[in-house]
Amino acid sequence: MDNKTNKYIAAQYKLYDVTDGKSELVEETTDNRPFDFISGLGITIPAFEEAVVNLNKGDNFEIELKPEEAYGPHVDERILDLDKNIFCIEGKFDTEHIKVGAIVPLQNADGNRFNGVVLEIGENTVKIDLNHPLAGRTLLFKGSISESRLATNEEVAQYISAINGEGEGCSGNCGHCGGHHHENGEGCCGGNGEDCNCSGHCH
């Protein structure tokens, strides 16, 4: 496909974790909320985009991605103990949002944004895992294409605007359905966790 051509693609799928021969449903789209994106903007996993970009409306797909094709290996160095003061609002620890299992947006001194999963809350520190929740996992996407066409200039502009606005007012669910960029702020503070000496919690 011409790199200068952007396509609007919408897909319905079920995503399974098939690591080590298991088959665990991780997520699935709904009829009224398919996963949609515009190709060529770096919105979704490159291997996923490559597999679906030339499919047509109504085509089915079954795509298995190894960890190196999806979210990479799980890296122990991306598990950090952060000072609880980072998560304080007006001098008080943010107990409403900072809970074990919660996905929270963070930023480092350079202003780069990251998602972290809260593993443990101690007396003075919060243990955060900056690995993507599906890092180290072999993934299987099973689904079909519900729309595939050339994107309009307006659609491309809207998606670019949304990408450039990532992390601003990042108070929504910063989870990442299958690692894809979704609406309602999901994935808005995305990052791979590399070199994240986190110095702040973005609200």
C-alpha cells in the first residue's frame, strides 16, 4: 500500500491470550463500539495493521502475534517503587484512583507520558509496573472487517489532533484495549516504559 494513503478501518474482534497453548479471552469489541483506526498514523500495533490494511469489508481474519510482534517481553526493570508523594492531591494521597490493579497515567521529568499498573501500595512507596499489561503474551485476534475505505482529509486531521492531544486532562481510563488507541481517553498516556524516571502523576 502507498505509504501516503490513509485508510479508515473498523473491525470487530475477540482478542485471546494464547501464551503457552492456553486460550483466554482478554477483550472483545461490541456491535456499537468496534475498534477503528486510520492506517499510517502509528495508532495500532504495526503487525496488526499490516495484516488487516488490505482486507475488504466483510473479510474475516485470524491473526496470531508473538510478543515481539505485539507488546514485547516483560521487563523487570520497568517495575518501579515510586514515592507516594507523587500521587498526592492537595497534600493527601489519592486513594480514589491509586488502588492495586488500577492503571494510572504518569510522566517523567522530560514530559513523556506512561501508563503504569499499581502492584502494591506500601507505607512510603507505590510499586508500579510500566510494562504493557499484555507484554510477554502471545495474542490471537479473531474477527472481521466492518469498514475499510480511504479516509477523508477531515478524518485524518481529527485522528492526528487526537494523537497530539494525548495525555492532556488525562483523567479517564488510560487502559489500552489490546494496545489499540480507543476513544474516551483510553491509551492517552501510552508509552513503552523505557527510561521512565517518573516524577509526576497526570490527572
